[in-house]
Amino acid sequence: MDEHVLHTYQRAEEVFVSGNGAEIVDASGKQYLDFLGGIAVSALGHAHPGLTAALRDQVGKVVHVSNLFRHPYTEEVATRLARLSGLEAVFFTNSGAEANEAALKIARKFHKNAGNPERTGFIAIEGGFHGRTLGALSLTHNAKYRAPFEPLVPGCSWVPANDVAALESALRRERPAALVLEPIQGEAGVRELTREFLRAARRTCDATGTLLVHDEVQGGCGRTGQFLAGDAASVKPDIVTLAKPIAAGLPMGACVVSKGLVDTLQPGDHGSTFAGGPLVCRAALVFLRELEEGGLMQQVAERGTQLRAGLEGLQREIPLISELRGRGLIQGVRLARGAEDAQRELYRAGLITNRTGGDVIRLLPPYVITPAQIARGLDILREVLRAL
Ligand SMILES: Cc1ncc(COP(=O)(O)O)c(C=O)c1O
């Protein structure tokens, strides 16, 4: 059947058929520990009882009504996202790329409304990944992803990560509509932007009238133990984009804007048929209630500390580990060589991770992972990396 699916991914051989929490089972009955969570998506793990019950209930009521009508779940999710992010209002989407597309359109229209229609370009950061749609792809740094589809959106450029002087001079020279950055660059190999750089970005955006967009599609929604990765630097962007874990596995994204941008888009300016419907919002509510009222964010912080301490122990033992990156439940183990083999061997040993940025084994476990499962994952990592 595979011949009828376009080959846009290098798919692994394993076929997963069921799961429970941070464990997942393949078609042969083999059990794995899931340290990838569907690439930062399955925050509540697999077969979460609260999510399962809520979705069963919702499917029996109403799945879709259209954005021509209001729905209480949509409004409650938006209210919670505004509260958690410290921003004001939400445009719902079905993915991270679409959340970024919304941010780009809002930035352009904001400047047009302000009498600066020439401010149409964007600056992003080297190594950044923002998605595969034409607008989001225009800001994605890796030339391999962009080249086959050029020409893309004009006026996009990149500055080196953590180079404050380069950032300041680019913003002053180019006067873009927005600066778009990931506080933690997931696809670049879990590379963190420094607090100094994030603060300089905020300061220079303010000084040049540039909108600041934080793409927190991968690092946001509690993944670092705080709701936004940018919170650690006490930086509030004008727009934050979210997706991946936000509906605990169902497709959902959000473009959350500050007060000054609430009226930028007017009826008819933007839309999305499926986005923010009752089913995904019911799922998002289960997740956001766990984060806000269920102590899940604190749990992420604790598991993250445990994971980091364990990885530091491994680094002392195993010279192959050249660097540790990230925090909370987004961490990366950089290897001096053999990352591709390591990932394959980890699958064989029953640990699902993935390789990113070339030489980094990326760990993005579900937020509900237990201390014992973290310890077991570390044991498997030790065994496999030692053997290499
Ligand atoms: C930081 C970031 N932005 C955007 C995207 C694109 O999200 P999606 O695949 O949901 O379109 C990703 C996906 O990996 C991401 O990591």
C-alpha cells in the first residue's frame, strides 16, 4: 500500500498500533519507550483516559460546526491560551506552518494599516525551521528545503543565531515587517538562543517598529516547564505561534497576538474551514486543564531536571557524547559520530528518539512520562551509546 503514499518522509520499518502513556507497541507486539511523542505532539502520551473519554463524548455530540458559528470550547481554549501566553487573542489553525502563515499576514497588514506598506519583508535566524508552506518555507533557513520551490516570498533574510550585532544592524538596515525566531531551535538540533539575544531582539524590534514573532510550535505549550520557552528570558513577543502538543495529538495550531494586533485582521481577511472546531478544542481543553490545574507543567520541569542530570552522568561516562542541549522535555544529545546508527540501534533496543541537525539525538518525551520511564530510557541510551 506504501506505493500510494508520496515519499516525502523516510519512514522507518516499525508500524505502531497501540500505546499507553509513554509506551508504544508495534504490530509484532514489541514494546518501546516513546521519547519522541510523535515529534513533540503527544504531550498526554498514548490512550490518555481523560482525553479518550472527552473525545468519545464529543464525537457523539458535535465534531464540526464551521467558524461561521461560535462554540464555547473554542472560546475557552482561546481564553486559556491568552492567559497562559500573556497575550490577547487567538487565530486557530490546523498546524504549525499555518500558524506561521497567519503571523506573516498579520505582520504585513499591520504595517500596511500603519501607513508603511513597504514593510513587507521578514528576518529570521540561521538554522530556523518554520514549516513547509510557501510563506513559512520562505523563512526556513535550510536551503535544501527551499531551493526546489523558489522563487519564494521576496525580502526574507537570516542572521546568525546569537549574534546581537548582526541582528541589530539587519533590523535597522532592512526594516522588515517582522523578526521571526524560535527561542529553542528544534530542527536545528535543539539549539537555544541565548537570553541576551532574545532580549536584544525585543529591544531592537521596539526601537525599529518591527513586530517580534516567536515560533514556539515545538518548544512552547509547557515543553520547557514554562508555558513559553521565551518566558525564561522574560521576553514577550508581539505574536507567538503554537501547535504540536496543543490538542494532545489532534491537528491544531494557534497564532496568538498581543493587544495592539487584535484588530489587524477583519472579517474576510483570513480563515480556515476546520480550525478551532469543537473536537480539537475539546482535546485542547483536556491538555490545557492538565497543564494549568493538573500540575503537568511542574511535572515537565521535574522530569526535565531528572533527564538532564541523567544525561550529564552519561556524558561523563561516554566520550561519544560531545554536547548536551535543551531543557525541560526538549533535549538533545550531540554525538561526535554515528548519530544515524545510534538512532537505529535505539529503535532496536526499544527506545524511540530521532536524529536532528545531523548529529543530535533529540528527546521529546510525552509530558506524562514517569520517573521510572525516564530512568529506563537513560539505561537504554547508556547501553546503546556505550556499544557504539
Ligand atoms: C518550530 C517549528 N515551526 C513550525 C513547524 C511546522 O509545523 P507543522 O509541521 O505542524 O506545519 C515545526 C515543525 O516541526 C517547527 O518545529
